[in-house]
Amino acid sequence: MLITSSANRSSAGAAIGGVGLILSPSAYDSLASMRSHSDRILVANFQGNPATTVITTYCPTNVVNEDIIEGHYDNLRRAIDSVPAHNVLLVVGDFNARIGPEDAKYTYHETTNRNGKYLVDMAVEKNLVIASGQYCKKKGKLWTYISPCGSKCQLDYILIRKKWRNSLNNVEAYSTFASVGSDHRIVSARVRLSLRKSKTLAKGKQHDWKLLSTDNHLQKLYSIEVRNRFQPLEKEEESATERYERFITAHKEVTEKVIPVKKKTRKLHFPNDTRVISARNKINKAYMEYQKDTTDENRQIYKQAKHNLEEAYNVVIEEDLDSKLKDVERAHANSKHGQSWRLINDITGRKASPKGQLKGDTQKDRVINWFNHFKNLLGSPPDIDDEDEEILPILESLNIKTGPFDRKEYSKAIKSLVEGKSFGEDGIPPEVLKRCDLDEIILSFCNNALINEEKPHQWSILNIVPIPKSGDLSQGGNYRGISLSSIVAKTFNRLILNRIRPVLDSHLRTNQNGFRVGRTTVGHILALRRLIEGVKENQLPAIITFIDFRKAFDTIHRGKMLKILTAYGIPEQLVNAIGKMYEDTKAKVISPDGETDLFEIMAGVLQGDTLAPYLFVIVLDYALRAAIDGHEEELGFQLERRRSRRVGPEIITDLDFADDIALLSEELEQAQKLLSRVETSVGKVGLRMNSGKTKFMSFNHRGIITIKTNDEIQLENVPDFKYLGALMVSTEKDVKARKSAAWRACSKLGRIWKSSLPRQFKQRLFVATVESVLLYGCEAWAVTTKLAKELDGCYTRLLRTAFNVHWNQHMTNKELYGKDLPKVSEKIKKRRLRFAGHSCRNINEPISQLILWKPKHGKRKPGRPHLTYTDLLKKDTGLELSEIKAAMLDRNLFGIGSISATLGSSERQTKSRETTADTDQPLAHDQSGKNHGDVANECTDQLSEEVSNHTTDGVHGSSDDMLYGATGPEDPQGEVEAEGSLGGQTKTRTTTSTSDQPPEEDKSFKNHREEVSEGTDQNPQESPTNSFEDDLQETSIDVSSTKPFDEGCDTMDDRDVEYVTINYSDLLSNLAVTETSSDNLLILFFLKLIIDVPQKAFG
């Protein structure tokens, strides 16, 4: 493990300072604290008896100003003074000092220089011994540095507190490995101390179960051996526990016989690869030859050997990372973005969980504290009101299959098992169930537990592993207990889940997205953002309360849970089977300090089990039904007001993702009542609200807003809240957080980026990790033009870092991105459209109500509105909201392929209402180098020439091009499509099409709207199957070569100006132009000027 203190850079760009420590795993486990006193001093404290402190330092050179060296030694003295007197103190580093024999017994130099005097004085003052000069060594064992000219010096020293001088056995310098390539030698000290390290459980033999995944012969051998030992010993009168014990015994015997023991390998196994070892041996041999004869030929051989070693490392690293990368790419495709951080931590050697130690003076005390914490949490039923309350049926008896499980169900269940995962107390890994022919035996255990309700006692023993969360890790409350249960028991629960979920899921509240197939966090993130957008736009009052529960999964009342399952229509046979699995469960805690005694579990669902999350969702569904159902209108937020007695309001009360709940209300009284009802209801099933972490946000409420829990604890009113990993109020703030996270991920992989691995491999790793972190939740972003540019710029800089392109290398973006990497703003656009279409069609989620929601009540704020999500959809597609919805309802029109084809053409179709929405458009300056004053002058000159030609032709012989444009009077392209208010003025962005021939079968958006509207009137589910994509492609307008100010611009996008189509004939008819006169020509002049000059020219 490498620990460093960052260096600074001088005005010339040279690194100044920077020190570090490399620790072995055992030393890192003993590390108590670390602090930096300056960029040249690092202090590390280690647990032990006695405690040990190591100060590493890098002193300025002997030629620097006197003030600098004095300042450094003042900092060093303060660092030494901060170390307790009883600690073993070692001060090590490059002191850039020479010490003569007058100040030390054995030295390399004959005199002491200026830095040497500072070092000696400091050692005397602080009662330190310069250990490097205490041992009689040859001159060749004393020098530590060789200069470019070949002179040798002793500059690096080890100092120790006098009290502990006898703990040092030896100090000497020796040559570094040739592959390191440093001009300093390693100075080593042998220290004899006793460090106190937490004792861990001695690990037994670990068998290599991965071999079962690939070795067919081993699979057959294991299966035959287990069956031969298990089946002949079956008895007629034998309990489930006895029979399962025989199976475990057979498994253990066969494992010892046929499954190889896992070979011990170092965690960083790359140096032990045979290819790396061979390359390293060659470099050492080349180095020795170069030392004997320093010719250019030997130097080149040595240089090539170092290059070969680097190549060998790259090959080994790439092979290792490739297998991990494939897993992450699959997870990313399935929206499991957390896998990205796991890969990053794996590659960089960082542990995913923070290190901590439970409070306790001794190891035994900590074991007792673990036992007491989890026993108090899980060892007694939660205190609830009305424990014997009868729960009335909520659903009629559901048509869920009962009776024995068949082989088809079993095959489906074991497919979900993940190999390589931890197993329970019985020691049976998932590879045995998934790869070996033991289906009949395992299925018999499961069916016996279902039909006869005979559960093997071994299934009831759980191993609880404490997983750190956030906060003070010396407190047990900041750990989450994950239960490691029998894999066979998990398979049994998976069989039950596969029967219940497909039937029951459609009956649960649509507001819950947690642990339900096909639902993600992004749906709720977008729903909440859309609600806040509408609330802010129309100044609607709203209060959003974010609830947090204390140990939610560990406090569910089991008796109530079984009653709720019955009330939801689940067959009695399955409820009894679930109840049996939660009967007589016992657990022990597997902690770093050892195992605790067994204790009985009487509360909560089993975290880590396959069925438990869905049981939690069912219980929470019941509690929220009891609190909210029938009271929605008086408690919730109204999306649409009541229109009549028969047509009620459209209301949303809450958004839930497992135990992450957001309650939605309008007025303070509603929010208080809703929170109170929910808190009371969830308390009846064992859940307790955590008032310290429960927050609320208020919108458009005047005065002080106060919300309290049932215990009269006041909740905090926050301006923003991170819900499901995303900040809610502002896209800009959320993007900033995602950019920061992406840079952290990118920086952690710096070792990979700086390597010489192939670009294609780096790109795959970048997309699977850094891009995945950056774009989490991007489907819900309202990305302005400015923000899109910032994201593109950030993505470009991240790419340059990933491809190790230095800032002074002049690489174009085209070269950087290559052929298969689009701009990140384009990726976001595609993902936004795809997710929007999915959300609109998925009527079983709240997002379907909100995706195109535009409140009809309330009053809009004066001034320019902010860009909203619906504005983006209109901009992306060029359609109105009603037309977008009609298109979205047809997957063929709004599928992935259609989206890809739509993007290119829809960018050129923009409506003027977007002018008021996109607040980040700056006043444009034409990229061809002409400002808009020049553009206006050119247009005026051009128009004067056209007017002159027109006058020569005469009134009745006027050109159609003058009136209708180059496309002629029958050009079907549409009118000015929309208007928007900006600063009290009406602004319309327009353009003309001046191609010589009208495009064949050209259609306008107007025609498309009529077509879609007709389809909508007939049946909203049956929109036209071809018009959406085709129309967007066919109505694209090319204006890149029709106007004088286009010179120097490759595409319309280069001008950063947006246009819509205008039809001259419609405008002229509106102006009632019946004849050509000077007045009419003046009108035409201004019309032409408006058409040809982008509106940004007018500010």
C-alpha cells in the first residue's frame, strides 16, 4: 500500500517535495493514523505495544537559501514534538546532508556540510540517534546516491529515538533492483519490535471451486462420488436434518478427495507470472553486463531489456483485466452501474468498504460487543401496537401454483445463482448446484420442506458479516449485517419467489420501484425532477418529505409479515413454507476479531437472502396502503385539478424505492398529516423512522415551515436532497457531482492510463467505468446548450487523460474520439429519448404520469423560464407534446433505431418557444470570422441586387423566386412554426430553402401532425408506423450553401444558429401583398433580412 504526501510544482514546472510510505499488508493493518505536516513531511502512527511512529521527510538541497532550510527543520521539529514520548520514533528520508567523522562514527564523507550541521543539531536537540552512522560498514555499504557524473554521496539517513536505539539490529544501503531505475539506493534498517495486530480466525483449507466451472471431468467425478456416498445410506425413518447432515458429510468427504486446494498466490500476482520473471532475469543479466562494461551496445541491450519487461507486464495485466472488464460490460448493459466502482477498486487495490474497528479495549471485548449489538437488534420481536391485530384480506386468493416443484422450476432457479459467492454454514458452494448433476437430491430437500414442512436444521444457522456504512465505525449502529445462509436454502426461497412474484407484482402499488423486475432508480429520479420542474414553473406549493428508517430490514415483525402475506392472497402452503424458513433461526457474527456465540433471531427479514427483499416490499406495500389509500385527495399532490364530480383529480402521494420513500404533498397541513399517518402505519409492522436522517424540501411556501414526527422531533428543511444517488433540484448541481465522481474514478485508474496498453482496451475500460460513473441518471437531466458543452468538454478531458494525451500535444477531437466514440451529449440525447419513450409506454410506473406533465393550474413566473425536460424532448424531436406522446406510444416509431435516425435531422428543426426556454444561448458570433453586422450588410447588398433585377423585369413579369423562394410557389414546406416572448418582444428563428428542385415526396411536420392526430383520435395505441422517422429525415433542410454568411462554415451546427422553415407565400398573403410597389418592396426587404440573418444578431 502506497501512502503519499502531494508534491508542489515550481514556476518552471519541476516537482518540489512530496514524500511517501510503502506499507506491507500487515503494516497497513496496524496503521492507526496518518497526517501531513507539509509537502516534505509525512507522519504515520502504528498500533503496537509500544506504539510506533514513522516520520518520513525530504529536505531541500544544500544550495537553497538559508531561510528555506531553517523553515523545513522548524516544521520537522514540530512534527517530532507531536509524537508521544513513549512511542518508538523513526525519522527516515533524504536529508541531502553530508556528515563527517566528527559527528558520527562511520560515515562516507570526511567533512560535514551545512545541511549536515542542521541534521546533527536537530538530532541532539530532539534526543535522536543517527543510526546510519552507528554500524561499521565498508564504504560500498554507506553511500546512498550516485550523481550523473558518477560521484557518490551519503545523503539518506535513518534516525531513531535514543530510548529505542537497541531495537535496531542493522542499517545499511544496498543496490536497488535494476528495473527501478533510481539514482538513490535503498537504505534498510532491521527493527525488532512487537506490533499489536488484531488476531484473525485461522483460515482452513480453501478448495478451488472455480475448477468446477470449466472442468467437465471434475464435475462428473464429484457428482458420482457424492451420489455413491449419499444414496446407499438412505433410511426410511429419517428426519430432514439427519438426511441433510449425511449430504453435508458426503460433500465434505468428496471435496477433500477430488477438489484441489486453492493455491496460495500473492494478491498482486503479476510479478510472479513466468513471462515477467523471465523478462526480469534478462534485465538483471543485462544490468550486470552493463556494470562490467559501460559501452553503448550494452546500454542499448539494457534499455531494450527494460522495455521487454514493461511489455511483459502489459500482456499479463491486459489478460487479467479483460476477464474483469467483460463482467462489468455485461453489468453496465443491465443498468448495474455499481459494478463499475467494484472494478475500479479491484484494479487499484482499494477495498470497496472503509476500514474500521468496533469499540473495545481487547479482542475479546470487541467480540462481546458484536454479540450484544446484533442480539439486541435481532434477538427480540419489535415492540409494536396491536400485535394480535387481524389483517383483513386485501387481495382475493391469487392463482399461484402450489404443489411440488418440478425440474423446470429448479433449472430456472439455479440459473440465477452467481458462482464465486460466499456460502453458508453447510459449506456447499453455488458451483455444486449449478455445475454438478445433483438436481434430484437438491430438489428432494426443497419439496420435502414445501410439502411436509420439514426444514433441515442446518438451513436455520446464519453467519452474519458486518458491512461498514458511513459514520463512526467504532459504533455497531453504523454497520449493516449481511446474512450468509445455505445456498440450498437460498435456492428453496428462489423457487418460492419465482412462483409469487409474477402473479403478485401487478397487484402491488405502482409507486414502488424497489426489487421489482424491469424498474430502476432513474424512473423515480426523473419523476421527482419533473414534478419539481412543474412546481417551480407554475409557482405551485409543494412539500417533499424524504423518509429514512432505522435498520429497516432488521426490524420487520415476522408475525405481522406472515399475516400480511396471507392477506395478499398468497396460498397457505407457500406462506407456511416461508414461516418455516423464519422459524428457530439462529446466527453468529463473523467479525475480524473472531466468531461470536449463537443467538436466536426473532425480528427482520434475512438480509442477503433471495426472497427477503420482496417480502420487505410486500410488508411496506401494506403499510403504505393502510396509511394512504382512500385519503389521496386530502394528502397528496394534485397533478391535475378535479374537473367535475365524476372526473376526479390526478394525484400522486409518494415515490418509493424499497425503504427510500419520498412523500408528496401541497400544503403544510397535508404534509404533516401524511407523515404522521405513514409513521403510525409503518410502526405497526416494526419499522421506526430515523428523525435525524429524515428531511423535507418546501417550494413556494412563505414563512417558517415546520414538520415534526409523532415524537415531536422537528425535521430539517433542506434546499436540496440526494435521492437515489442524484441531487433533485438542479441538473447543474447533479452534473457537477457526477463530473467530480467521474474524475475520481478516472484518477484512480491513472496507472492503467499511463501504461502502454492498447488504446482499444483503454477505451473499453473507460466506457465501462468512467463513462458509466459520469452518466448515471443522465436520462433525467435537463441539459442546456451550455451544460452540453461543459459535459462534452469534461468528457474530452477525461478521454485525453485515459489515452494519456498530454495537454501540450496537439491532437484534434476527431483523432481523439476516433470512429466509434460519439460526443457524450449525443449519447445523453439518445438515452434520454429512449428512456422517455419507455417511460411513456410503461403505464405501471408513476413516471408515465409525469414524463410529459405540464401543470394547467398555478401561475407562471414572469420573465424567461428555465429549460425543462419537455422543452428538450420538443427540441430533440421537433414535435409538440401531444404529438410526442402519440409517437412514444408506438415502439416502432420511438424505438432505438428511430431515435438514432431522428437525432441528425431533428437538430435542424427548432421552434421559437425554445428561445425562451434555453437560457444559456450566448449572443452568437459567426465562426467564419464575420460578426452579425457584416452579415446584415452582405444581406442588404444581396437584396438590393435582387430588388434591382426584380424592378427591371416589371411588375407582371416578377420572378417566382422572389416571392416564394427557389423552391417555387408549390413548395409545401411549412409556415413559421412558433413564437416566443423575450423581453417583451416577439422573436422568430427562420430560414429558407433555396434548392433548385423541391425534394420528392417532401412532407412537412404539419402533415405529420395531422396524420398522427388522426391516428390518435382513432386509437392512441395505433400510431402510423412509418411517418415519424421518415418525416424527420425527409423534412431536413440543407442551408449550408445558400447564404453569404455560410462561407467558412462546414455545417449548420458550426454556426451555432437554429432555423425553422418559412413559406413566403403564407407570409405575403398575411401581408396582403397584391402588387409590387415601393412600400411592398420595403416590406420584402425587411422580410428577407429577417429570414437571412439569425435572430441572435438582434440580441
